[in-house]
Amino acid sequence: HRARPEPTLVVCPASLLGNWQREIEKFAPGTPVRRFHGAGRSLDGPAGGFVLTTYATMRAAAAQLAEQRWGMVVADEAQHVKNPHSATAKALRTIPAPARVALTGTPVENNLSELWALLDWTTPGLLGPLTTFRARHARPVEHQQEEDGGNEAAVARLAALVRPFLLRRKKSDPGIAPELPPKTETDHPVSLTREQASLYQAAVEEAMAVIESSEGMERRGMIMKLLASLKQICNHPAQYLKEDPPRIPHRSGKLALLDELLDTILAEDGSVLVFTQYVTMARILEKHLADRGIPCRLLHGGTPVPRREELVDLFQSGEVPVFLLSLKAAGTG
């Protein structure tokens, strides 16, 4: 096929802009690469090559991006658009392209409708309307998983349908990453401190009194709020109590375990990525490590993109052994 003259648009999390640029410069030297991001962004530039943007910018500038002719649109960490009703997914669908590629390590996290959302963007019509897909494929497959051995034919039917449109790579595949050891996951049960236990019990008792007398969406909202409170109490009382400044030492079983793990890893000249769902908790950890004299850096949603790239380089070069990351900004890729 004749190479298309139009540029390729890559939509990715902000933290990966620098990574994409470096990879293109390494594997396709001389190929034009420009960023469509920040206040002075513009689509003017050399023809062809790559234009890199973020999900947030794509959402805000979808109309402008839709006017440009693209040879291909790539959605990296495509789980960001697995909810077809989200503003981000709707914006992405307005950008026309003759070819679309979705890259993700987690195509299905909750239910098969997420797989439908990705394939309905890359290959419209393949799986039919969502309601038909749910009835014909998703429910029988999900039911089979619940019942442990139900409708195997539904699993085989869906697999045969999507297989030609998926390129799936596993670390265990021969020749993919022979230098990588197998991933090991170790759960460490941690005891709550006395303060954590009393906060936990009080939060449950207070919430249950309200939950029992509520129903519908209000009840669901109260349960989600309780779960968030319990997560924060298990992290550290200072996070739950919104202390400023936080009083940190000897109050959290989880933090005590982190200290123990860090001491072992750093004594062996290792380095650590510490993920947290909450930026508030990341700041508590940042203060705690600073008080202990352990060099660390923090990357979260508010970190400017150029700074994110500096932080990644600092960690990868071994200058900073502990990197604190908010899950939303960093993902796990």
C-alpha cells in the first residue's frame, strides 16, 4: 500500500508524551514528531509524522482535531475510553480516521461492555449495538464465569469473533521479554493501630445508621462514601481527619510496613515505585520520607508535563530511589 501522507494522531496520558516522543525518535529517526498540548498548541507544522496529544486536550479540542485529516488515530492506555458514555470516549469518536488502534493492558476490568466500547471504536459494527452485544455475548459469558462452567459455547463464539482484530502479547510469550523475571505479587496483611481501629468502628457505626434508613441511589452513595472513608483510615488517620500539617509517626500499620519494606529495598540499593489512589496520601508520604531523610519525588495530576519527564528521568537514572505516583496520573504502565 502507498504510505499515507497524513499524520498519525496519538492520544495518551500526559505522563507518556515524552515516552512516545523518545520511542519515535529512537525507532523512526527523522520522522516528524510534534505535540498538540498546552496553551500555545497548534496543528501547524511539517506534513506527516506524528502528532501527540493528551486525553484532556483531545476532549477540549475535539472539534479542531476533527477538522484535520489523519492517516491513523492511536489511543494509548485505551482503558481511558472504555466507558462509551464518558465525555472522553464521545470526543474521541468524533475524530475521523481510516485506521484506528487501541493499546491497553487492561481491555476488560469490570465487564465485557468495556471490550465492546474499545472494539466499537476501532472496528465499528463488528459487535453490533451494545444492547445486542450484552444479550448475545456478554451475559452468557459473564454468567459462565459466575457459574464456573456454564455457557462455554458463548465464550468460544466471542473469542472467534474478536480474535482477528486483536494482537495480544503476554510477557510469557517466547522472545518477548526474556530478561524479565515473572511478576510476583505478595499480600501483606497489616494490623490497624488502636487509633485506626476506633476510627474505623466509629465510621462504620455512624454510616450504617444512615444507610439502613435510606434506599436507591442515596443508599448506594452512602455505601461508596463509607468505603472511601475506610480506605483513608486504613492509609493513615491524618488523611481521614484532613490534618494540616499531619502528625505522622506511629499511627498507621500500613505506613509502618512501608517503612520496613523501604529499609530492606534501599539497603540493597533498590528503587521503588509507590502508587496511591489519593494525592493527599502521597503528600503525607512525601513529608514522612523527607523527615526520614529518604530522597523521593511525587508525580500527580497537577504536575506539569515537562516536570513529569524530568521526574521520570531522575528516577530511571537512579538519582532518586523512591517515586511516589498517583494512580490516576501514572496508571500502572
